[in-house]
Amino acid sequence: MPHVIQPLTPATFPAWLALAQKHNGVWGGCYCSYFHGDTEDTVKSEYDGPTFKQRLVAEGAAHAALVFDGDNAIAWCQYGSPGELPGIYHRKQYDAGETQPAPWRITCFFVDRDHRRSGVAREALDGALELIAQAGGGEVVSFPNELTPGKRTSSSFLHNGTRAMFEKAGFTFERHIGKNKTVMRKTVQPALRLTQG
């Protein structure tokens, strides 16, 4: 069966949580909450990782494209507004050079260990871009890693994906931040909606 993309919602949260728990909460118990800030109703420090994330999903303050293999989520790509995802790496350096603040940013990927190196991260990226198009499109910025040629890099350092993957998805390189991070940007056109005439 082909993989299916679904958005992270209260209905798909249990599948997302199962994938996170299979991997001990992801990146040492992050539960994909590192880049999130507090909301009006939810303060991160008051909840454990899964509960914090679940509350954000219920509030509509957490977005991701989930890749499903049957009933199981096998990957995700997290995206959202800068207000939802303020906690990026090298933020001062990024902000200092940002002349065109984008309404969307992509901050992290996660792929099930049993499905890595098979193109699933790219499926998640394409899924996120499609969901952004459905939400009205606009500029999307992300911060993938630039790999050193000939040097093997642990997947734990690639939570933002790679420059090469983003270039293949049509993103344009802008600049470096930090040692190995890049700033890349793409304009996503709004999805065409069928109208009744």
C-alpha cells in the first residue's frame, strides 16, 4: 500500500504518540516540543512532553504532516507559524539577518527507525508543503543541515533535514547560520479549491 499523508489532529495524535513512544519520546524525550513556546492556555513547564504536545494539538497550535503506512504513523514533518515555533537554533543570528519574515517555518522531521533512508522524510516534507498550500500558502523558511562531503552524520543531527533534500523540493539557499545550519526558503502557492458555479 502507498503511504498516506494526514495532518496532526486530535484524531491522529494517538498514532503520532505511538511513534514517539516507540523511540523513547524522540531525541531524549523531546516529544517534538523543543521548538514550541507556551500558549495562552498551556505553559510548557507545567506538563510532561506528551501532555504538552497533546494540549497544543487540541488548541490548534501544533502542526505536522504525518506519513502513514497503513494504520501506523512512520514519520512526521513539523511546521507552523513563527509564533507557534519560536525556539529555533541560532535564533539571534537568524533574526539579525532576516529581511523577509516568513509566515511559515519547518522545524523538524522524525522517521521511524525501521523506515529510514527510504525517502520517507521527503514524503513528509512534501506533505507539509501540501498542507501549507491548503492553508493558504505563502513563504516557507527552514533550517536544514549542510552535510560535509564524505563525512557520515548521525541522523540525530539531522532533525531539520538536509540542504540537498530541501533543494530537491524547490527551496532556495539564502545563508548559513551556526556551523552547519542553513536558511532556505520557498514560496508555496495556495491550493486550488473547486468552486461551485
